[in-house]
Amino acid sequence: QDAQKIIGDLTNKLMNSLPPEERKSYLFTPKTFLSLDSLKKAILEADGITEEMLQAQAAKVKLLEEMLQTREPTQLKKLVEEYNAELDQQFFEILSATIFNAIANNANEQAQGLLAFRQMVAEWSSQGKDIVAEIDKKAGFQLMNPETLLDDLKQTEDDEEFMDLIRAGKPLIDYTFFQNLTSQIDALTTQGNKAEAEKLKALRSRILNASAQVEEENRKIIARATQLLNELMQASDPKTLISEKIDQFDDTFFAILAANAQDAERQGQKDVAQKLINLQDQIMSIIQEKMPPEMRLLNQLLQVESPDLIKPTLEQNRTLITPQFMELLERVKASLESRGQQALLSLLMNIQAEAKDLQQDSSVILTP
């Protein structure tokens, strides 16, 4: 259902609206709905993209896949020129959703390649630059490039902020990045500006050390997630183990689970793929059980088969329609408005309107 694709994104927004003492780490995990038929589409689960829209975008997906398989820039440029009219808002939304997904899952090499790909396609197409800028603005995503990243790192003295920049810009910190930095050092040395050259040398060492630290962090995170998945696959009672490990299910875990399911499906191991899918369903079911009541209610509302069922569902949960619940919805609404997520916003406003009506009805005091 369309609502299922919204739950994951809203979960993070809801958690940001909850008091810190009510937050649990396992509640920050976005929900990814997998099936054998939808695995290929999983990367398209972006804000506001409904199932119907995904089907309508099949041609765009096919074109994107064809372009991604093109290795030579000259061939890619020819494709861009040939299909220029098709490189519209929908095309770049799909591509951008792929990039955001890779960034969220710490797939640094994939994100770096996709960012470079998007930049080329945007520059060569007639409307790509404007569309990409609009998408990034709505998503609250400020696209880094090696130059701006280096400038930010030069100006950052706080260690925590420095590490955050390294994590965010890790896909950009490659051989070319260090080559550029070394060129700046050499230029300063040639100019006789040894003091500034030494500062940049120290910065280079700091970046190298921080990058190595981030890589080690990522390796450990992936190793832990992989080990947890193996334990669950071999467990005689997965449900009990899930409950015991509930705090350990994060984006990395679900990305690894999805990748394994895709590999199993690709290799014809349908039983393994189905077991992985069933495992995820179990995990998400238990996570949902442990959600705060307000979040469970909103989850339920987002999964109704028809908007006509929103009001009856709210009526059955009148005790949860509190000022705190309404404030939470308002915060989520503001967040969606600022990011331009119209599909999410429309659904949430429908829920909000019905909740307000019921809240007002409950406040009416009948007198004889």
C-alpha cells in the first residue's frame, strides 16, 4: 500500500518530535517493505512515490538502468542528448532517491559514483541542473563537492564537527581529493608561504586519520550487522532472539538483509530469499509492537485501505487524540512543508483534520 512507503520516513520525523526519554534506538529504523517482486523497486521507495507512480515510472527506471550501464562518458552524453526530453522531474527524483538511499546506508562508493553520474547527466541535459537543485533543496540535502568539503574542513576546529564532515563527505575523499590538497600545499611552498603549507600538511594528516577511523567504524558496523543476520538465520527461535537484539536493528542491518535477499533471488535460491523476507516481517512486527502508542496509531492510519477509514480508526482511539498527539502531528506537518513532500503532507493533513474534528467534538459539553 502507498502508506507503507511513508511509514519509514515518518518514523524518523515522529521520533524527532518525541521527548528524549521516550526515544529508543530501535525506533529510528525506517521500515522497508520487501517482497520478491518489489526488491528491484526497493531503492525507489522515496518520499511521496506511490505504487501507482512507481509503475508509471517504469520507462524512466529502464532508461536510468541503461544509462548506469554505460561506461564511456561519450556514450552517456549521446544517450542524454537522445533522451533529453525524458530526463524530467520524475527521472531525477528516481536518481536522487537512489543517491539518498546510498548515503543513508553508508554505501560510500555507490553514492560517490551516483553523485558523479547525476552531475554529468544534469549538466548535459537541458533542464537537469534546475531540477536537481530543486530536489536537493526540498529534501534538505546540500550537495557537497570536493572543493566545498575541503573549505569546510579547513575552517573546522571542533573535533566532533570535523568527524561529522568526514562521515558526510567520505565518498568525496578519494585520490583526486588528496591530489588537489597536495597541489595546494606545493603551490604555497613554491610561493614561500611555509606557514600555510604546514597548516595544510597538518590538515592532510588529520583528514587521513579521520578517514581511516570512519572506515574502521563502518567495517565494524557492517560486521556486527552481518553477524546478527547470520545468527537470526540460524536461530531455532528467531522471535526470541529478535526481542533480545531489538536495539541492534538499524539501517545497515536492513540494507544487508535486502542485499542478501536480492542475491538469493538472483541466484535462484527462492527459499533463502523468502526466509529473509519473512525474517524482516517478524522484526518489523516486533518493532511496531514496541512503538509508542501515538506512533502505532499513526502507523495504523497510514495503512488504512481508504481515507474513509481514517475517521473510524481515530474514533476507536479517542484517548490517544491528546494535545501532545496534535502537537506531534503539527511538527511533522511543518517538517514536510519545509521539505516540499506533498504526498506525505496531503495524507498527514487529512489525518490531522479528522483528528481536530474529533478533538473538538470531545471538548463540547452538552447542557440540558
